[in-house]
Amino acid sequence: MVHLLEAHGVRVFSLPPDSLEVDAFAVWRGSIPFVFLNTMKTVERSRFDAAHELGHLVMHASGERPCTGPEAERQANAFASAFLMPAAGVLGHMPAGARVDQVLEGKRIWKVSAMALTYRMHDLGLLTDWQYRSTCAELSAHGYRTDEPQGLKKRETSQILTKVFQGLRTKGVRPGDVAEQLGVTAEEMKKMLFGLTMTAVEGGGERPSDSKARGTLSLVH
């Protein structure tokens, strides 16, 4: 999702760890869209947040629809659900009345949370109201309400930010120089870059390296 957003011109950044109360948000600055993701959530939920914020950018940027409020959030959730779990795919792979073990196996296909797939199956008529409530209760009992046991481990990060800092390094510009120009500390800047670790290299320079940040994607709207 992060690479998809970046490929279409969206600037994607991560929220600092002290912003746990914010899942994600998206905003337009002039003609440029920005998305900010909370990297303290599970990988699956971060992917959903990214799709959710994409929904806000697509549906609520023109001003024709309200960009805030319960209805806007419902629309963005419905967009993310359909975007990540297309109806044809879910109907083709998941059986009606699926058991919890089948939901857990199926969620790996679309790289979403178990709860998100359960909701999508109910929305598509594959689970009755009673089956939906029962499945949610069983998933909650096993920790899937707030976490994703045995979920995805590799977090999506920015390809563009990594390339930017690699390019700057070839010109002798260090991450600390960039942070100084932005008026923030190097540590504060790293927290906005998906936890990219600035690793010292020979000669005292620095380079960004892939670091597995513990957090989730969040978006601004």
C-alpha cells in the first residue's frame, strides 16, 4: 500500500510513537496529497489504514462530500475493505459460514486482519448476523480484537525516502544536515521516516538502512 501510494504521487510519512491516539490521517497541501501512518499498529491494520486514507483522498478531496464525521469514516472504511478485499476474490475463495480457522487462513491471501476479513465476509453475505457475532467473539477471545497473533512481520516502508537519503549521501549531505534545515532533531526526523535507521558509514557519513519499525500505518484526512 505504501509503495502504491507513493507511485501515484502521495507523500507518505509515519507518525511519531507519542501519537498513539491517532491511527492515521491524510491531507492535501495544494495539489500534493500527504498520508501519515501510525507505525505502532499491526502490519495488517496499517495496510487497512493506508487504504482508508486513500479513500478519503479519492472521495473527499473535491469538497462535494464532507471529509469528516461518522459518514465520511464509514465511506472510507467501505472503500478500504473493497479495495483490499475485492468481492470477486473473497466470494471465490471463502466458503459461506467459514470457521475461524478458515478465516485465519484466508486473511493471509489479502494481508488483512482477521476482523477485517470477517467484516467483509458478513458484508458480502458469506456470514449471517449470528455467524458474524460468533466469529468476532471467538477471534476476540484469541487476541485478534487488538492484535494479530502470528500475523505479518515485515512492515511496509517508504522506498522513496530511502532513495532520497541515499541520493543525498552521494552529494555529501548527511541526515543530520537535513534535520537541521527542517528545524528538528535527527531523532525526531527518524520517527517520521518509518524508523529508518541512520547508520554510520566509513568516513563519518550516514546512510539510511532498512529497520523493522514496530508500529502501524496511519492516515490523515
